[in-house]
Amino acid sequence: MSTPNTLKAALRRGDRQIGLWLTLASATATEMAARAGFDWVLIDMEHTVASEAEVLEHLRAAVGGTAEPMVRIPWNDAVVFKRVLDIGVRSILVPYVQNAEEAKQAVAATRYPPAGIRGFSGMSRANDYARDVGYAARASEQIFLAVQIESPEAVANAAEIAAIEGIDGVFVGPNDLAANMGYLGQPNHPEVRKVIADVVAPIRAAGKAAGMLDFNVEGAKAWFDMGFGFIGVGSDSSLLAAGLNGLVKSYR
């Protein structure tokens, strides 16, 4: 963790940050994406089969690129936090955080005692195998922690979640939010879009970055204009599928 977390720094400045979702479990795809010019790439553990060992290979593939690697862990689990932090992950997205207490639990899992409950390892990739002697004292400075709000309950608690010290970003999960509002598969339903639009203000009022997911170019630009700071604008799997489908269609 010898280099600054560019994503965290950029969002604190108020810069817009575009990212790519990585779901193919391909380190080669990660390497290509990290060097394409994105500000961040997200390695997904929630909806893929990726293990911590595989995430490590993605991190190595991203070295030398422009994109800060973020990992969406499968759940708000202190053990998973500990394992991904020790392999060098420093930007984390936590799914389905419902309230301030759950947000506090996530923060605690990223901090060493007495500020939190993160277990201490004297030798890990995170501290450059004990070469970085000051790592433990300043680790939290470069950790970017974002939590996902994906239900009406979480939206109602957005201000309290965003206010928790140690939370750097609040990310709206549009598909799960739509499903939990009764609009399964309809993230662009007017009622869903209204709720998403309304949640930006309390997040920003707390001084935190608001995140979103929209693979439509004009849609993503509109969310940026509305105040979102970091948006996932595509995924490796969707881009591959679109390219393959388009190629076949051009010959049929």
C-alpha cells in the first residue's frame, strides 16, 4: 500500500470516476480493462465464483494500469474483510447494508484495534511482506470503503449510513433495489429512478461519494449530472456478449 489510493483521492476532490465491472473470472480481462483508461475496476466476489486466491491474481493483473482495483466481497463478513485486506485490497464494496449499525460493522472490519476488529498479520502482501513497517499505523488512510444500499429500508437509512465515520461511499444497487420495491428486472421503472434520484442528496450532505451502476452511456451521464460521483458504466461480460451477438448478427 505504498502508493496513494487514486479513487479515494479523486472522489474527495469531487472528480467523476468511471469504472468497469469484472465478472468473467479472467485475469487477462482484468489486465486489459485496468489499462484501458478506467478510473476503477470492480472484481466481483458476490455474484461470481471468485475466491480470495483468484482475486489476488486479478490484483496482480491490474498492476501498472490506470484503474484502482475494487473488490465487492460476498457479504458483510469480518473474516472475508480480513482475508482480502491482507492480500492487498484497499477499495471494498459491501453488498446489502441496511442500516447504520451494519455500516459500523463494516468499518470495524477494516480497522485494527482499538479502532476496529481487523486481525493483525505481521507479514502479508498488504504490508509488502513486512517491508512496509508503517503499514498498520496508516492502513486506514488509503482504504476506500463503500456500502451498497439495495432496499427501501436501506434507502430510508441512507443519511444515517452515510454519516458513519469510515464510510467513504454509498453505492445504490439499482437491480436489487428495483426487486425489493416490487419491480423485479425493472431498474429503470419511474418509481425506482425517483427513489435513486432522491437518495443522492443525503449521501452528499454527509460529505460522502454516491455510486451507481448504469451501462447506458446517456443514462450514466445523467446520473453523474445528478450528483453521483462514481459509476460502473459497463462489464466485461456484457461487452463480450454484445460484441459476440453483434458479430453473429452481421452475418445472419
